[in-house]
Amino acid sequence: MRLGLRLLFAFFVIVGLAGFFALQVFESEVKPSAREVMEDVLVDTANLLAEQAAADLRAMPPGGTLQDSRLAQQVAAYRRRPVDIQIWGLHKRTLDLRVYVTDATGRVVLDSGFGPEAAPPAAAARSALGADYSKWRDVYLTLRGQYGARATRSVPEDDASSVMYVAAPVRDGARVIGVVTVGKPLATVQQFIDRAQRRILVAGFWLLGLSAVVGVLVTLWMVRAVRQLKAYATHVHAGERVPVPKLPGELGDLAVAVDEMRERLEDRERLEHTVRALTHELKSPLTAIQGAAELLGDELPADDRERFARQIQEQSLRLRDLVDRMLELSRLEGQRAIANPQPIVLLALIDEVATSHVPLAIQRGVGLVWESRADVTLAGDPESLKLLFSNLWSNALDFAPEGTSITASLRRVGAEAVFTMRDTGPGVSDFALPQLGQRFFSLPRPRDGRRGSGLGLAIVRQAAALHGGSVSFQHASPGLLVTLRLPAAA
């Protein structure tokens, strides 16, 4: 499974668990809390009615009822009262309290009837007047000085038909002479609970949707950052010089740490490779110098002494050139970016470098021809660019046959300055073409068959990469075509 899918899956699992636990909290806390609030209101109501029923119960004859009492009339008037009100968006069209009163023995002496639909005369038909309620929990406990309450289902199999009953004692001084019980169907508050549940579900779905959007955005951001790191690693593996991706937080620190590790590993590998290659390159001139020096110790004719002395001088120059180029290449490889880029008119810089090579071109009988010239400005390091073009001209002069010309062009293509140079020499084989620009890889010069150090084109490649550009080599039939691309200024 890909990283993005893993992150998204983990995010949805967490959000799903949070939503599940939120619903569990609703089931375990919100519904019971609503019923607790209703019970608290019924307690207040029962105690208020108990105070109103006290005088009627004291005046009631033994075995009588309160059906004709002032309290019974008030309860009946309450049941007949029309109601059509709106409570927080929900309509209430019925009065739902059931009130019954028992005497000290638990006998019902007043009953308003069952449920909200029971109104006179139906209430009388369904009244529990005269029934023995002494065994009901609300009456039984209240007559004994305890808190009495119960919840009873009108339909035994239906929890929604439950009615909550709360009782309060009717006292004559310290003596309990009766019980007033107030009942209210739980279904009357269920609509408020259902509405709260719907709102919580809607809010939960919105939260889930927003969380999903946030999760997708965070996942995309994370995946994008990881892909930037992957792309950076891919370019580094390919040997390209690319800037460290700028990422926030720990990912940015990781990118910097990886880049620093890469630099250390590259420095170590470069040093090892350089030492091996340099040792190999130094053997030939040192052997030639040693041999010539040993021969000069003997008695030799003047011509031979002059030849060996010239050989020592040539090999010494070769060693110095090798060391100078190694220092230049090491300096370029050690730079991660141009410290102080300056605006450079590229055509003027190329003309300056080409002019310095004119004497050597005349000596070797090679001409310099411009096909096209364009004024292109870029930001860079003048010394590094001069070194780049100097090595390009030197390499072309080494391989251009006498009596031919080196053709160059400079033009702007989009946001790039494109410089091409072509000689008409023997060209390069397919095997050698990809290796051009590698350190210490060189081909024999047509003029004298000698090989160079191979550092010239390596310097060209490194200087181009330092400026964010690239260099490529192609067959020209005959000769070799070198294409240099550098980012131009806007």
C-alpha cells in the first residue's frame, strides 16, 4: 500500500473511532440526562400539587374521593386547556401530565386519566379511581417517608411507551395522609432527544467531511513532500546537481541532513577516485622525467641532452597543468551554489575567451566561425564561466584538423541561453560518447596521438551544473557537436 493511502486510511480510522465514541457518549449521557431533567421537573410539580391537595385530603370523609374537590376541578380544567406553542422549533399541542392522588392506605381518590389523549368523558372511563395503588413503587415508598418514583410501560414490549411517575407526600403536620403522583410519557421528550441526535449526526457528518478534506490535504502535502525528497534522491543518484528541497519542519531537517550526508559521501568517494586516478595520471610524466634525469647524468651528445631537457620541461608543464586543472575542478565541485552571482553579457564573455585563443588557432591553422550571435544576459560567476568556455575552446582546438574551422553559435531559446560548438575532427565513438566529461577520461589527439588529462570537459560539465545548466555531446558527422544550456536572465 502506498504511503498516501496508508496515511488516509489511518486518518479515517481515527476519525471513525472518534465519531463512534461520540455517538456512544450521546447514547450513554444525553438521553439519560434528558430523562433526569424531566424527573427533576416532575419532582417540583408533584410537591407543588401535594401542597394544593393537603386541604382537600384533610376535609375528605373516610372512604370518600376528591373527584368533586377544588383540586379535581383545577386538574380537569388543566386537561381541557388548549395548547399550540412552539418550543425551539418543535410544536406542542397537548398537555401530557397525568395526576392521581391516593389516601394514606394507597387507594386512589383522584385520577386525571391515562395519557394525553384521555379527556372527559374518556378520562372517567379510563380512570383508576378507587384502585389500590399501595403496591406501586411510587406510592409504597412515599407512604414510608422515602422518595418514590417509577417508570412503567403502557405497552410491555415498547420502551417508547414508558411513562415516568414521581410521587410527593401529602402531610397533615408530621403525618402523611396521602400521596400525589405526577406522570409524564417519555415519548413527549423523545422528540427533543431525536432532534438533538439528528443535529449531532448532521454536525458529525459535516465534521467527518471537513476532516476528510483536511486529511486529504494533509496527505497530499505529506506525499508531495516525500515525492520531492524522492525526486531529489533520484537526481542525486543520477549525478545531477540539484538544490535541496525546501520543506518545513522535520522533513526539511531530514532533507538537509540527507544532503549533508550526500556531500560527505561524495567528497569521500571523489577523494578516493581522484587519488587513484591522479596517481595513475602522474605515473607517466614522472616516469618520463625520472628516465630523462637519469640519462642526463651520463655523458651525452649535446643534441640528446637538449632533447631530454626539453622532455623534462614538457612533462613538468604537463604535471603543472594537471595540478592546476585538478585544483580548478575541486574548487568547482566544492561549491554548492554561486556565492555572489553577477549579471553577465554572455556574448562579450565568449568573445573575450575566444580572442585569447586566436594565437593558438592561427598556429594550428584552425579558424573560428560564428553562425549566429545573440545578446543574452545571465546571472553567474564570471571566472567560472571563463574557465568553462576556455576549456571548450581548448578541447575543440585539440581535435580540429588543420585547415578546418570551429563553428559556434549563441541564441536564446525560451528561458535558456544555448551555445553550440562544432569541430570537424574524427569525432567520438558510440562507446566513448557517454563518458565525455568524466574525470581522467580522454581520447588521443589527432595531431600528435597524445592523451590529455580528461579534466577539461569535466570542468565544463561541473561549471555548467553550478550555474544550473547542462552540457551534452552529439555526433556531428564529421566531428563533435557540443551543446551548452544555461538559464538566461528574464
